[in-house]
Amino acid sequence: MQVIPAGTQAPDSGAVTTGELAGDLFAVIVYLHKHCNADLFEAVGTLELTLTQIKLLHHLDEAPAPLSLKHAADLVHVSLPAASRMVDDLVRRGFVDRYEDLEDRRMKRVQATDAARAVIRRLNAARLQGLQEFASGLTDTERARFTAALSTLLERPDIAACRPEGPDQ
């Protein structure tokens, strides 16, 4: 596979189409999901959280300020009543704080607690563990080539910002 930098014209022979690249990425991601998520699935099962609840906790953790319940519902694509029930459960379990908006008492605000941030760190650590196992199974040549291919993408600040934190990474 030949990757062509954005903004450059690829030679006709051997050029990779967007569809081909997407298919190759799909294959890698599906492989990783199938073979590198055992720790993640175990962590999710232990927490007894739905995927929608996990998604909401991620949104709340990333939000620079508490979100309205309506905005939170929109982010996870559920109705306001469904979001309210979901948040009730998360509040009961200590993962979310909910309170009235100071300016509009009809509006409810929600934010992640320290317990929610600990859950997210735990889930991310489980994801990373699976990827470390994958990387350890690569040959030195495969690891070097994969690192070189990723280095260009990691020059993008939006992608680099997703790197795990910590001394081992």
C-alpha cells in the first residue's frame, strides 16, 4: 500500500484510492477490535454500564463546563426522558453530579465526578493494554514500519492529543 500525502498528485500506477485506504483501515480496526479488547470488555462488564452511559461519561469528562441535560441527551442521541433516566442511574452510582442551572432553574446541569474520571481512565487503560499486546506481537520490522506510518498522522494536533498520558507511553 502506498500512502500519498494530502495535496500531492499520485502517480497513476500504484496509487491508493480513498476507498482502498478506508478498506485497509477498516481491516486493521476490525482486527484490533476482535483481538485486543478482552480487557476492555471485562472492565465494561464489571462496571455494569451501558455503552451509551460510557459515551456520556466521555462527553462529560471532555466538556469544559457542565452540560445541560438536553445537550447531554443530544450528544448521545437519546430522548430527554431517556437521558434523565440514564443520568438518574449515574447520579445514584456517584458518576455524575446533577443540579439546577443558576440562571434558569428549569434547566438541569450535569458533570462528571472524580469517580467517572477514574472509570474512564480504567477503560482507557484496558484499551491500551490490548494494543500493547498487539504491538508486542509485531516483528521489529513491522513495528518500525507501523511507527513510520503513524508518525505522519501523529503530526496532526487533534490526533496527537489522543495519545495516552503517563510515563510508559
